[in-house]
Amino acid sequence: MKKINLLDTVALMNQIPRSRLTLVDDDCEDIESLPPGQVGTIVEVYKRAEGCQYLIEFSDQTGCEYAMAILKAEEFLVLHYQLTAA
């Protein structure tokens, strides 16, 4: 498995419920969950005894942040823009 890095672009593997989100934008108060495939950016890495956790920021197309969530590596997929050998 490739190392997960700060500022990696990721996509959610599963739905993340509102109870696990920190909503940043008041206009997004009606969000009930983030769907699988939602794209975000890793903005902090927390190294814990039970393993790493990642603070992921979710932004709209203009770059305005609307939500954050702390997730484990198995909850997201790191996106790649360059071909790497498998």
C-alpha cells in the first residue's frame, strides 16, 4: 500500500453521516451525509496508537470549504493522476 500523504486528494469509499462531520459553511446545514465518491483533501495526519487518522477537508468547485471529517485509511481511496506500476 502506498503511503498516504498530507495534501493527497481522496474519494470516500462509503457514506459519512452528518454526526461525523464538522460543517464549516452555514449554507450547508441541511447536509445529512457525504456520499461515496465525494472528493476531499487530507489536511492533517494524526498518528495514534491504534493507527493513523486523517483530517479531510471537503470543498466545492470554487475552493470554499464546507465540511471536514476525521477518517481512517480504509474509509477513503487516494486518487492518482499519474500512472504507477502495480
